[in-house]
Amino acid sequence: MTSADIQPSKTHRGENFPVASLLIHPRHRETILAFYRFARAADDVADHPALAEDDKLARLDRLEATLLGHSDTAAEALPLRHALERCGLPPRHAQDLLIAFRMDVTKRRYRDWDDLIGYCSHSAMPVGRFVLDVHGESRATWPASDALCAALQIINHLQDCGADYRKLDRIYVPLDALTRNDLAADALGAEKAEPNLRRCLRELAERTSVLLRDAEPLAALVSDLRLSLEISVIQRLARKLTKLLTERDPLSERVHLGGAGVAAVSAAGIAEGIGRRIMRRRTRNKPQNARGSV
């Protein structure tokens, strides 16, 4: 089996959250999509049900070698390598992603919240940092971006917790959260979540809401208007999905938005983002009372 035999499991249009949507300026879109396709290729290797661990790790190594220009054997890495060369960007963020995909191959349980956030620091945070770097944004935006990206990753984990356990024997729900709620791992394999599992997942969704609050300043911190609006849309979608996770059972109910729901939330996110930028500009331009005036 060659890399070409592993078909992409989805495209950027099938993701929970926008990836290089039309809000993003065309000059940046292809670079971001090259990064996405590299990540998708690595993810599909790590999640492939028929490959042995050693084979998966070897394929991920080939992706990295091609990314770094040491070989051309992994065709999926070539567009990103060329994009990085054109933009003068280092491969650091893509390499950080590969650390997470190697973890997916070898690590199937997470001890506690901090252990899970450690995983997100490789699996999710580099994505936001890459997009910010492509736009030339200040690294002062990274902490808020890191919080947002970790939240998006955990939302995905909670939505897919049943499928991850049944198909891959992989559990991102922290083990100490299961223990606190008197649960064993196999509770995630049930057709319907028992009350204790619903409580456990609700607690994690509420904790994810704290990350989203930490990320709230990001859209206003970003200089690029189009990127700021995309972030506003993502934040709005994330808040909606987190609320659904506190209300629904991801083992037996749909915890995703349909096309109409995504469109409505996206429109509200754009309006919110524009309103925030206008208020910020008005505040910035508001005349200050001269000192010593009477």
C-alpha cells in the first residue's frame, strides 16, 4: 500500500469549522489549504484501521522528510513544502502537528485535563499559529489563539467520543474525569450514554467554555479584517456546539450543525465581528478630554 492508496477521509469543506473560507484573502488561501491537506494526509495515516503501528510511524516520517526537503517520496507534503518556500515560513508548525499524529498512533488514553491540553498543544495550537503567521500577525495573538484551537479540538473529541472508542480504541476523555463519575472506559461504547457519562461530558463541555472565554479577545487582536471575521464565525460556531454538548448525548444524538444552521451561525458571527470592529474603531477615535480642562 502506497500513500496514494489512502484516500482523504474528507475535504476542508467537511470540517466542523471553516478552513480557508471565502472570508480569507485569496493570496493566503492556497497556503492554508496546503497546510490543511498535509494535516489531513497525516491524520488519515494515523487513523487508518488496516495499517500496523510501525507502518504508520514510517509514513509519518516520510511526510516529515519530504516536508523538510530530504526526499520527495511523500507527494502529499510537496505542496506545503513549496508553499512554505514561497512565503519564507519555517516548517515548525507542521512538524508540531506530526508529533500529535505520532501520539495518535502510540497513545490511546489521556490521564487528565492537563495531559489532554498537552496533546492539543501539538494537534491544534500549531494550526492557529500557522494561520496567524501566514497573515503576518503578531505573536501576541498566540495565547488567545491557543485557547481557541484547544477548545475546537476538544469539541471534536467530545462529539466523536463514541466513534473514537469503538473504531480506534482511543479515548480523549480524561481518565480522571471518567473515574470521578464512576465510569469505566467501555461506557463510551454504549449506544446511549448513561447519566454519569452525560454528566462527565457536560463537565468537560463547560470546561471547554472557559477556553472559549479565554479566546474571546482574539478576533479583536487580529489586524487583518478578513481573518478577524473568520475567527468571529469560528468562535460563534464553537459556542453553539459547546452548548449542544451540554444538552445532547453524543453517543445517540447529532451534535453537529446542518448546512442551514452553519449558515445562520456564520452570518451572526460575521455581524458580530463587524460590530466589534466598528465599536473598537469608535472607541479608539473618541476624543479624549484634555488634561487640566475646567
